[in-house]
Amino acid sequence: MDPILLGAIVAIATILVLFSGVSVALGLLIVSSAFLLIFDGMRSLELIPEILFGKLDNFALLSIPMFIIMGSAIASTRAGADLYEALERWLTRVPGGLVVSNLGACALFAAMSGSSPATCAAIGKMGIPEMRKRGYPDGVAAGSIAAGGTLGILIPPSVTMIVYGIATETSIGRLFLAGVIPGLMLVMLFMLWSLYSTWKSGDKALLTAGNYTWKEKFEILPRVLPFLAIILGVLYAMYGGIATPSETAAVGALLCLLIAMIIYKLWNPADLWVVLRDSTKESVMIMFIIAAAGVFSYMLSSLFITQAIAEWIGTLDVNRWVLMTFVMLFLLVAGFFLPPVAVILMAAPILLPIITTAGFDPIWFAVVLTINMEIGLISPPVGLNLYVINGIAPDISLKTILKGSLPFVACMVIAIILLCFFPGLATWLPDVVMGEAV
């Protein structure tokens, strides 16, 4: 059978299996096993266990559970609320300081936790009621938190970037650095839109917040600065050549647990067990998807589907930006239905040869892909962050939350366009810190 036609059949079968409700990892294993059995016979199935466990035989994978523990320890405390309160007190005289402080808190908490739902929950519980109490439109209050939560998969340390690095054998350190400037750019775009929307409402009272004394501003810092110091320390150790990502993640996880125990009195063994239990569940889920995606990639390669698609696209007489547009549309649609980790593991190995052949930088592509995945987190029908916000504020309808998040989707599209015109926004910092890639 023609490999291109076979690839189309595999794609349709994968979509049908995943839409049936089975988990992503199990669905990939079912599809892979079925096509290997049909086209390669029983002998090919004997290789699946070896490929499955061999995909997990990677030292870099140790950083995933460590960063998840690091984020879970932070999310299990009042760190999010304290971070929100600290920024609100220090930005009180900034026009629109309340909405700015919410987005700033989302960005910082996302960097510390690496989890979009956790960021929405932690900051939203404090920020949404406060913004609504002061008269901010429900759409701005809900949409800003939903969009701010997505920053967790872009701003380092990002589990999504780690997964991309492992799937494509790209430097994780470079990927982390590549997300810094685009992440800050997205924060600024979110803030600008929120301020404009607030100003457009015509209520000047919204552009000012309460007054706090210097004592009130400084008294909250000791509860927040240690976590920020850990993030900076982890990044310094990684880029200063002191330790590998896995080693720095392990130290960061231990320090976050200790700070949670010392500052927030997380001494109860039951509470610590919840942190470790939830971290283990999330880590196992990601690891299972990584292993299953390895089998899926092997199936595509074994049946010459990957090679045929790459060769076919290489023969197309189209502008490379037209090609990239189609790739982005494919990723956008995939992100509407699947979590970012699943999309990256399924698509990155296939797309990487295509985008590199077309002359695109794989580091730059990682950032663009990640922002694309952010759009999926606040877009229906899955739109995980929309449902998290609805759970926090059930009296705000999903329609209002979606309507409030759409301008932030536009901000993400603008960010992607800016990255297309100025790719150095993603590649400059990694080249400066780690030298130009060979």
C-alpha cells in the first residue's frame, strides 16, 4: 500500500480511537499494535516492550517528576495567594494595578509550578473575586486568569519544553532560554489588552487600587522571595554549567518541599503524601504517553510513513511560509482536542524533519508550537483552563469566560506573527548564553 495513503488511514484510525474516550497513551498503543500486526506480522509485536521501556531509558526524563514535585509543593500552599497579594500591594499605584498584578502573579506562579490548571486555581481563587468586587467586567476578570494560566507551559522551567526536547533530541537548556523573551512578550500583550479593556469600560475607579503602607508591602515578601530565589537558582545552576537539568530539578524539588514545610507549616504527613501522590500520578501519566508515543513513532517509521510524508512535502512547490501556515493550523486543531504533551509527542518527530528541511530553526519552532498549544488551553471544546475558571466562579457562564478569553487568543496569534517576523525573539537569548548552535 502507498505509504501516504497508509498514513492517512493511520491518522483517521488514531483520531477515532482517541475520540472513543480511551487515554491518549493507551490509544496510541492500540493503534500502533494494530497496524504493526497487520503489516509486519506477529514478530513486530515482540519489539513493543523493548521500545516501550527503551524510550524511558533517558536520564533527562528524571527532570519531569522533579519539576512536577517542585510545582506541586508550591501549589499545595498559600504561595499563590501570597504572590498575588505581594504584587497587588507593590503595584497599587500603577494604573490598572489590580489586573496587572493578577497577570504578573499568573506569570510568576506559572514559572514556579509549570502547571496551567494549578495557576488558574491558585491565582483565580483570590484574583477573580477581588476584581469583580471592584467592578471589573466578568470577561476581563475570568479571561485574564484563564490566559495567564497558560504561561506555565512557556515560561521556564516548563515540562512541555522538556518533553519537546526529549522527543526531538533538542537541548533542554536552549529551549528554556528560548521561552523567556516570548513569555515576557506575551505577559506584556496580555497586560496591554487588559488595561485597554479596563479603560474602555469608562470606569476610572478601576484604574486605581487601594493604598498600602511600606510595612504592609515589605511584611509579605519573606513568604514569596524564597520561591523566586529557587527558580532563579535552578536556572543559574543549569545555565552556569553547574548541573544538568535533572540535577537542578531534583535540588529545586527538595528546596521547594523544605520551604513549604518551614514557611507554610506543611508538616502533616497526610499533606505531604498528597503532594507526592499527585506528583507521581501526573509523572506516570506523562511517562506513559512518552513511552506510547515512542512505539507510535516506531510504527510510523517501520511502515515508511514518516519518510514518505517528509519526502512528499519536500517535493511540494510551495513557499515555506505557506507550509508553516498549514503546520500551524494542524497544530491548532490538534490542540483543541488533545493536551499539549500528547500533541508534541505525536507530531514533533514527524514535523521536525519537515520544518528543518524548510529552513526553520527547531528552537524557534518549539516556541511557536508551545504558544499554539496555549491557545488550545483556552479554546473549546476541551479548553481545560475555561472549566477550571468556571469551577472557581460557577456564576460566570462558560460563554462569558470564553468571550473574555478570545482577546487573549488574539494576543497569542499576534505573538506568533511577531515571532515569524522576528525569530531572534526566541533564538537570541539561547545563542548569547550558550553560544550559537552548530
